[in-house]
Amino acid sequence: MRYWTTGAAVALSLLVLPAGAASLRVGVIGDAGTMDPHSQNVQTTSQLLRQIYEPLVNRGPALELEPGLAESWSTPEPTRWRFKLRPGVKFHAGEAFTAEDVVFSLKRVAGKTSNYANFVDSVARAEAVDPLTVDIITNEPDPILLDKLASVEMMSRAWCEANGAIEPQNAAQAQEMATARRTNGTGPFRLASREEQVKTVLDRNPDWWGEPTGNVTEYVSVPIANNATRTAAFLSGEVDMVLDPPVQDLERLRARPDVTVLQGPEARTIFFVIDSGRDELLYSDVKGKNPFKDVRVRRALYQAIDMDAIASRILRGGGAPAGMQVAPGVRGYDRALDARLPYDPVRAKALLTEAGYPDGFAFTFDCTNNRYPGDAEMCAAIAAMWARVGVRASVNAMPVQTFFPKVQRRDTSMFLLGTAPPTLDAGYSIQVSLMSPGSRPGDGAWNLGGYSNPAIDALGVRIRSELDPAKRLALMRRALVLGRDDVATLPLFNNQIAWAVRNTVTVQLRADDQMEAKWAVVK
């Protein structure tokens, strides 16, 4: 018999495991926001749900594409993809996985309440050829359809219909429905129990079609928002690993002989989304207009941020200052574009004066306090830097559970966000963050500040269907240059991943910051 507790007000839990079984207890900074795999495209949510649900196409240890629920695929026509499904796959509730479930899932993920619609933006329809064959027909040739499908989890049509979940949960409205708390996937782990903000327990699916290379039979996700408490829970043995160790504790953790700190670059850029779309800025003392519509104001805020100081004092090497919308490792990244505008508070003050704000102005911006390394501390430091040039910015820091519904309602003047393209392609960042919301699913999905540039929109349309790799890279570069020069967002830093694990635990670190429990080994 084993027992564990956490310092995050988690009740004593007795874990009785079968002989030879292994439990992996993972401390995380924030809990999943929902159990619906098409609702909230947020890393803390996808980390948990990827253990339960599966796509047609998987990513391997090096993020390479590999067969998932589809054994193979072909393109009999430029706009027709044919997928052969694995036989014998069952959902956790017992129903067989068939082509009809693929057709249903692709339609569901394209719905208005989905936060994953950009992954099927080119899909015109899907057709069940036979129970184990499905055709996906696209509006135009899509050079990265497989990359997109690696992020589209399959759901049971029958189960969703029986549970009133034909459409995804509306994350922005915190809608209550069956999929908010219940799951039915095909993956290597099943949902055993869930106590929101306390712990979620998954057990191994004995009927999984695959062969796990690890020995984990129980996965326990324990959200611990407080940095000191999360580190204490790890050091005391209450959790086996921490996916979000505080940057200030990394040196201490590396010095311990029983701990390994895994660290590497993440394909994620952290930046501020700016409300440049409204005619009057929310939560500001400027009435009747929006100062963020003026590129001089946006540039002033950018040049008033000393990102080198933040990187060394707050991130402590956990991030590299960024000057563009995408990070190294993402297709379309260009080192020449990644140089930041110089830190220059004198120039920032002059730009504000030119724009008509010689005495600055006041506004409130939103920031997480349990999502990114040093997020709330960094936001406070940036607010202090802006104060030096006359901009009086108040920080509204909150946990991700309240943050994301708030900003997705566009109830914000500016907010902190991080984007790591699941496609590992800059076209994703251009589409969701720089393009205007349009008729295609996913356009402007995270452009919640309403930024609009017709030239970027036109390039985004061309990027979607350009099959020549060199031409496509050139189009993405042009779009990124336009967004950079127009200060569409305020880039901050490219993140570094750090996981802390006991020496008894072996896991695979990937640049998408997602841990796959099926590969984990616990000695």
C-alpha cells in the first residue's frame, strides 16, 4: 500500500496498485480547463487529454509524424486524402471506432464552439467509404493537412449523440455539459476520477490497440498553482515529476543527486495580444478612442520593455528575447527576423508624444499567474517599465481557469499569450494570431484584439494552398515581416522547457512541451 498527499490542500489518498504496476504522479501548474478535446486549445488541457484521446496521425518522440488511428494514407487526387483505419480499435465505453466517427469528429471540430477549427480549415467534407476507410476532401491542396490532423482527436459519434455533446463545449462561456467532466476516447489511458483543481486520475486502458513502451498503469495529474508548494511537493516525494518547476528553483533542483532537470527549447513564443480593433479601449482612462490603433503607441510600448533584463532577472535563462511571432524549430522561423526593436525609453516617450499622449494614459491588462515561467512577476515588471514612459498600466493577474474564458470573450484590452504551433509551421501562427477573423474556420482564432491587415489576410490565403516549399516559406516570411513591422503583437520571449523528474522516472522531452505517459518508465 502506498499513500501520498500534496501541499496544495489535496486530501489523503490511498493508492492500492496491482503487483508490478507503476503510478506516475505529475505536478502541474494549472489544471485542465475541460475534458472536451475540441473545446479549449490550451497546453494545460491538451496535456491531460492527449493521454485519453487520439488523432488519425500521431507524433513520435522526435515530433515526427507516424500512424495513429489511421494505419496508412494516400492522395488519389490532389484534394482527396484516403485514410485506412486500424481494425479492432474500441472506445473506452466499448463501441467500435469506425469511419463514421471520423466523419463526425471532423464536422464537430469545425463547429463554432470549437477552439480547434483551424486544424480543419481546408476540409470541405469527409466521406465514409467503408467502416475502415474514410476520404477527406479539401477545398484546395493542403500541404500540411497531416500536421493539422495530428491535433484533431477522434470522438465517438454514438456517445456524443447520447450525451448531448454533438457540438464542443463553449469554453468562452464555461458551458456545462457532459464532455466538460466525462471522457470516452480510444487512447492508452481512461479517466478514472476527477476532482477539479485537486487531482485527476487516469488508469491504463487494457483494450488499447497499441503497445506501451512504458510501464505506467496509473497517471495522476496534480495541479499545484503555488510555486513554492509545487517544488515542496516534488522534493518531499508527493509527486514523481513536475512539468512546470519554478525557474528560481532549477539550480537547487539540479544540485540534488536524486533529481534530473530536463531542459530544451520549446516551439513557443510568449507575447502580448493588443486590442487594436475596438474604437474605444476597454479598462482605460482614454474615452472615445483607442490609443492602440496607432502603431506609434504599440511601438512605444514595445521599446519601453527591457526584455534582456527580464530574461536574466525573472526568467533566469528560461527564455530568449523574441522579435517575431514564431520560435526556432518552427517551419518558417527566420533568425534575421528575430531581432527585437531596441530598448529605448526615450524613443518610446517621443513616440507617445507624437501620437498625442505626451502624459501617457492608463489601462488594465490581463496576465496569467500560473501558466508561463514567471508570468505574473514579468507582467508586473513590464508595467513598471511602462510607468517610466508615462503609461500607467495595471496588472490583472489570474489563474488560467478564469483567464482564458475572459479573454476569449474579448473582455480585455491586452493579454499575455503563448503560441506553440502544433503543426510546427508558421502558417498556424499567422492564421490564428495575425489574420482577421474570417469565413474560414480558425482564421483569427486567437486574434482576440481584432488586429486587421488585408495584406496579411491575402498572404494567409495563399499560404494555405501553396505546395512549393520555397514559395510557401517566402509567403510566410512576408506575412511575418508585415506583422512585425506593424507591431501586430508585442513579442516577448521564446520559451525554454524545463521538467524536473526523479531519477527513478524516464520520460521523453519534446519541443511541444507535451509528456506522453505511454512512454514513461517508473522504476
